[in-house]
Amino acid sequence: MGSLSIWHWLIVLVVVVLIFGTKKLRNIGQDLGGAVKGFKEGMKGANEEADATKTGEAPSQIAGKTIDAEAKRESTRT
């Protein structure tokens, strides 16, 4: 009584497809896949930052991004 057979799951799947439609289910799947991909990339970036702090390097050096800037003092004479 507690376990569901394959036929029960097929009936549930058919009912879900009839209620939501294939287009909406496809969009949900794409959104979920994009979220998982973003999560994996975020975890990879966090791991790179953690490795950088262990070796003493700055995280921006690991990522290969450099910021070149010049500071200028603004005069406040009136």
C-alpha cells in the first residue's frame, strides 16, 4: 500500500502534462537547468577564491582580471 508502481507514476506524469502542458514544463526544465549551471559556476568561483587565500594570492589574480585605475584629487576651491 505504501509503494507506488511504475503504472502509478505514469498516470501521475500524464496528469501533470495535461494540467501544465509541454511548453510550460519545458520552460520550467530550462529554468531549473540554468539555475543549476549558475550554482555550479558560483561554487567553482568560491573554490578558486578559497584556494587563492590559502596560497596568499589575491582572488583577482586567480581570475585573470586586473583593474588599472588612476586616482585624481578634486580641488574644492570656491
